[in-house]
Amino acid sequence: MSLWKEYLQPQTVQAALEALASAPSPAIPIAGGTDLMLDLQQGRRSPVHTLVDLTGIAELRALEIRAGRLFIGAGVPHNQIAESPLVRQHAPALQEACGLIGGPQVRNSATLGGNVAHALPAADGMMGLLALDAHAEVASPQSRRLLPLSELFLGPGKSALGREEILVGFYLSLRGKGQASAFTRVMRAQGIALPILNLAAWLERDGETILAARVAIGPAGPVPFRARQTEAYLAGKPLSAETLAKAQETLLGEAKFRSSPARATAEYRRELAVVLLQQGLQTAWQRALES
């Protein structure tokens, strides 16, 4: 049985939106397709009528400084992000996350927008964006809007994007003095697609004090998780052994880890969480001296 009936290749965002709006239902966008094609082939998603290929849209492939922020188009593949000097300078947590996704062939095809739109609570690129407080640009037939990344998710694998909407790209603040980020994760040796646990951290320091911090860890709930209680505790503290111990305790109190037959038990994830938090914060703390 054919997995789709029509394949369209628009060259602009507007043409893509028109294709999604006019195609017989169901119609869905495709970029790298590394998740979507497997879902279709393995029956995790029903066959579709129309695939709208976004890879020919130049706007979605942009990676540049735009209006005082770093803009990364939703169609930029992970390998380009991992190799970008701009991303290395302003968003090292995202660079590290994208450099760890899959193997070289996957990174050459898979896109940052697809990583986010798939809406899994531990997708590496998405976790990097979350800790960096990224905002997503979403286009619909009526308008374009910017919204916090966290508003894109409804549940595991459930995106808040409407049928006639597409991700255009992501805006991130440029790295300021005393600011830095880091990404760390633990994978199974067999190379299962999703991590046992991953964590992205961002902080701003002034001397020996953390002025502000952001921590994203997953999977720690049905949607991508920001550890806001942990972030609030870290603000105004030195990165001492006492601070780390209390931050780890706070994280375990707010994150909800679950057991997964294919990856790890909840208990094991709790053990890993304290290690990853320490690694992520200490790496970002040291990097902040260099900014």
C-alpha cells in the first residue's frame, strides 16, 4: 500500500502553507523525514494523502544573526548546526546536542524543526533550544507569530502546531558576558534513537555567583521539561558543593522520571540526573569565564 498519493515541493513558505491548506486531508509537511518516514513505514502513523516537502524553501535553511538574535531555520540539518561557528559561539549546548544526534547520515538529513515538531520529551536538539530559552516562529495562512518553545507541546509526540501551520525557525539570544551553556546525555550502547537521559544547562555568572540559570532535562514528564524550581534555587548562589547538592535535591523533587522497558528504570534515571546536572552546570560555569 502506498504511504502517500501526492508529493509537493513548494519553494516559499507561502506556497507551502497554501499546499497544506488546499490538499485533501491528511496532508503533512516533511523535511529530513528521518522520523516521519519510519513512522509511516512501520505503521505508527496512518498513510497520508499529500506530503509537502519543505527542503526547497530557502528561508527555512537560513542560519544567521537577525535583528540582534541568532536565527536558525527549521530546515537547517543537524550537521550544519554542529559545524556552525555562530552556533558554537552563541549556543554551545545546541551545537553539542545536534552533534550527538544519530550518525552522520542522519545528521545530514534530519532537521532542527523536525526534532522539535516530533514533540518527544527528550529530543536532543529540542532540549538544547529549551535551555537556551528559544522562541519559535510559526507561520499560518493568516499570520506569523513568535512563541516560547514550551508552548509547542501537548504531550508525548503531540505537537501544538495546527494542520495548516509550519515552523519557520528559532530565535535565540546572543551570548553575553558571563553567559554559557552545555549539553550532556547518557545513551545505551546499542544506539537506541532516544537517550536514557539528557540535560542542557545555561547560566550567567558574575564572579563566583550564579546570576541566573536554566536547566532542561528529559525525559522527565509528558512534555519537554524545564526545571524551574532548580533554576530559582540556583539564582544568586555560588557554584559550591553545598549549592550543587541542594540543586540536585531540588531537581529530584520536581522532575518526574518514569521507567522505560527499552531504556532505563526511573530509579536509574534519578541516579543519572544528579550526575548530569553537576556535569552540565560545571561545564557551563567554566565556559562562562571565557565569554
